[in-house]
Amino acid sequence: LRWPDKPLRQLASRLRPAAAGVPQLVVALPNIMCYKTRMPLLLGQFEYEADGIMDASHFRWFTFRSARRLIEENGFRVLRTFGIGHFPLSVLRRVLPISVQQAIDRLAVAVRPTVFATEMIFVASRGDK
């Protein structure tokens, strides 16, 4: 979406007030600050790709902070935020058991979501504004 604030405001105005703490909205956004994007940007590389966060259809990029601000400024209260992603294990993924890989990925995303989360998830309800 070029202007995600407009549909968020419209949605917030049409929703009935939620019971305390009941989620009404789940927003998933790619994390521009993930290491997979951050490293090329630091090296001066800004190239569009066929898919992923640098897909040519993406007009806006977000960090955890800017995405939260977008959601909250347009009528919602963020109840929970978390990331989905992985730690760069490279060749080790071929030899480590999947359960170990997943544990490492969960730990990395939990400890440093701004670095290892490729996807940011926001669970929100209509705000009191």
C-alpha cells in the first residue's frame, strides 16, 4: 500500500470498541532493518529484486518503531509485537537437526528482533482515541 494510514483509519472508524485486550487487527510487515537487508544497504547497494522486501511493488519500508507508530497514530492500540525470522546459519543448516535450527532461530529473533526478524507482526485492538 502506498498510503497505509488511510485504510487503517477507515478500519478503526468502522470497528466497534473491542472488549478489553481483544485483538481486532493483525498486521504483518517486512522488517527493513533485518540483517539480510541492512548489510547491502550499509554497503551502498539498493537494488530491487523479483521478490522479498526489495520487491519493486514495495513503496514503503518499516522498522519496528515506525510500524508501531503508523498503527497507533491511526486508531489502534498495539497489544503485542513479535518477529518471525532466522539466524544466518548458512552451511550449518545442512547438518544441524531442524529442532536445533528452530531453537537458535527463535532465540535470535527473541533477543534481537530488529536484526533477525524478517517479518514484524503487530496484534492490535481499536484504540481509545
